[in-house]
Amino acid sequence: MAGFRALAAQVRDPARAPSQRRRALRKCLERFAPYGHRATWQHLCTRAGIRPDDRAPEPWRLVAALEELEEARAVWLAHEEEFARRRREQKYLGIRQPTALDDWHRNTWGGRALLPFDDPAAPPRAPLAVVLRGLIAAMEASVDAEPRAPALAGR
């Protein structure tokens, strides 16, 4: 089973057929899909100008969608790194009881379904990275905030 970076390399590989590159992009969503698989796919297709059912889209459109996904993933990985650093520091200080923010992070581990949508065809129009930054900022500002609130502002 390939990881995200290996699948991203397959999306960029010009020797592969467009259908294989599309499949690799879809598999990237098994590793990181902030809105859930279907809604994230719909979002990427809309932003890159790909018809969701197109089996052989133009390769440059697939790469554009991948770049947006990678940028969002970098935001999420930075957040996870900061989370791990903060928890190590807290444990060193003897703070063993997780906070509400820790519960939110535990429930969204891996970056899948951070902002689930009832209608996968209607995710926010803003880039994924912008929505994730807003979500993380809102959660850090108020651990009682509803996770969907920042996404609705980006529509």
C-alpha cells in the first residue's frame, strides 16, 4: 500500500496514463481528505475544472488538484507537529489530562473528515488550505467552537 507521497509522484508521472494518474489522486484521498472522500474529491474537481466522472482528465488539471491537496496537507501536518510538541511539553510539566482541544484532535487524527458535509457536492469554495487554517485557528481560539463554523465563512 503506497503512502501519500508515492501516490503524489504517480499523479505527476508523465509516463502514466491519465486514468492511472486520476486513480492515484483518488487514492491520495484515502490518506488525507479533510471533508471526507466524496466531498474532498468534489471540491478538488470543481477547483481544478475536472468533471468528477471524467476517467481521463487532462494531466495538468490533476496536478493542480494535487497541489491544492498537498498545500492543505502541509497545513495539517504542521498542526499535528505543533500538537505533538505541545503535548510533550504538557506531559513534561505533569499535565496528563487532555484538554477539549486534544479531544478534537484525537477525533480528527490523520486529517480525514475534519469538516464532514451532509451534501458532498457543496463544500466551501475557498482553497482547502485556507479553510483548514481557519478551522485550526477557530479551534485553538475556542475549543467549544463548532468545527463547521469556519468552513461556512469560506463559501
